Amino acid sequence: MGIRVGALHSSQTTYKRWVNNSVLASSFSPLTTQLSTLKPIPLIMKVLAILYKGGEAARSEPRLLGTIENQVSDSKEGPDSDFQKHIVDAEILITTPFHPGYLTADLFEKAKNLKLCKGIQVLEVSGSNVTSVAEHVVMSILLLVRNFVPAHEMIERGEWQVSDIARNAFDLEGKVVGTIGAGRIGYRVLQRLLPFDCKELLYYDYAPLPEAAAKSVNARRVEDLKQFVSQCDVITVNCPLHEGTVGLINTDLLKHFKKGAWLVNTARGAICDKDAVAAAIKSGQINGYAGDVWNVQPAEKDHVWRTVKNPLGGGNGMVPHYSGTTLDAQARYASGTREIVENYLTDKPQVPGNIIVGLGKYETKAYGQR
């Protein structure tokens, strides 16, 4: 998981510099200086960054690098949006999962510079926020299992009735916890769960972990998804979104969950069927759902995941999409984005682990089988 850079291969040698983004606010300042020494000069290029409004928080905190406050636009929807206006001649597109700009087939046809290039590369700052997300997963598991949110809401209301909270609060120790996906994030979740003395750690993935890696986290692989979920007290989704995982957590699969299990999703919202998950929470089939990803972002005000609760009035740990954009993570992915653009401008090879789509071929194994 990380910030995406669609860097386009080009044979151009004459450029005009047009860098207008804030995701690189702290790292593009030195980058601008560094680029002044590059040859050939001058540079001709349009870099399009689709970010989100940070408001007063961004104006008061300069380390919020993923926001528009340094004169970048968050306008990305519709034919009159800045995204669609500028994509026609942009050579590099920078976008993040927190406010994504989707390059559809129709928009791709309008992107003149993309079509004129020899090929297109899709790159990411690989691993820049995996620790941030893994920590958020563990936090989400704990707040569900310990029934934390209703307890805090009770205090805010000025009330005090311990039994109303304790009747649905449990220990993580002795529970079976499983991750759907045991890649860069899923594996780190397993590592961070070790000190909690869970009864067992399970994982479901199309590829087994290396033997040494599996032993180091004492995790057992379950190859059948329905059998996997039926054994887990807590399930965390850490797999990529692609054609094979859209709606993976649906009404049928939820019937195989242990009654009262907890579900955490910090991967992608569309992996879980919105209405099926909400119905399972309301009925008590699952005890709660937490995460920061939504099938549409920003989520509409009446999105059912904002307010859905279990029969005891808890079980909702949903927040905006921020697990991977801590200040520490932003510093890492800004630096990585600068490196990707520098490599592109100087015709240096990209770091292999950052390449999702190379020149004419799909290269990564981090986003499922292809």
C-alpha cells in the first residue's frame, strides 16, 4: 500500500517544468533545486496531483503533505473537474488512496501525452505506510473486542453504567485471529498480534508464506475461505482489491462466520458488500465492523457504515481513510515519490519493488494473481 505515481516513459528531451502539488511539499522543494542540475535543460512536463482538502489542520501542520493547501486541486469528479481538464496533457499523474483519482478507459483515451508515450508505468512507493496500517488494524481489533467506542460515548454523555459496556467486552488473549491476505500489511499484523497470546493465528492467501516466515509468527494457512472464516473470532482484511476480491465478504460468506465474530477492513471498502455487512451487524451475526476504507470515498453522509450498530448498541469502529497517512507515513511516501520522479527524469531504472505495471507488462505480485 502506498502513494501511486503513474510515471510515463517518454523520449522527449526538451521540457518545461510545471510541478504543482503538495503531496511532495517538503520533498519537492529540495527536488526543485536538484532538478535544476539535471540535463537536458529546460524541462517540459506537466505533473498532475490529485489530493484532498486539509483545511485549517493542513495550514497549521506543514507535515500534512497529502493535502491541497500548497495550491493543488482536489477537484476530480465530472468533466469540468481539474483532474479531467489537466489529464489531457499530463505526463505524470500522482494520486493517493485517500482521495483517489481514477484513470478510467474513457479518460485514458483523452490523455494525449499518455497515448503519445512509448509506454506507461504504474508505480507506487512500496511499503511506505504498511507499518502505519498494521498498527491501525491492531488498534481496530482491540477497540472492537474491548467494546471501547460505546464506553467512550457513555463518558461523553455524562453517564456511568459499567455493566452496559462490560457485557460485550472481551479479551483478545485466547481468541483465534485470522488475516485475509498475508502480504506486507497482513504479515505485520500477525507479527504485532504475537504478544497478545491469541489462541491461534491463521491466514488465507493464494500463496503460502515462506516456511521461516510462517514459523516466526506461528501462523497456520487455511486454503478454503469458508473454512477459514468459520474458525476465526476476529477476521482482518489485508488483501488487494481486484476482480477476484470485489464483494468477497458477502451475504453467503458471512453466514459461515462464527456468530459474534469481529471484522476489520483497512484494505479497500469494495472488498466487503456494504449492505451485507450492515445486515450482519444489525442481526448480531457479527459483533462489529471497523476500518477506514469505504466503497465510495468520501463516503456519503447517509452511508450505512457510519451509524450501523449491533443489537447492544456498539460494534462500529469506522473512521475516515487515514490509517496509512500518519505524519510519519507521509514523510516516507513523499520522499519515495520524489525518488520515482527523479528516476524518471534522469532515465534511471525504478526500484523493482515499486513497479506495479512496467513498460508493457504487469510486474508486481503484491496485488494478487494475474
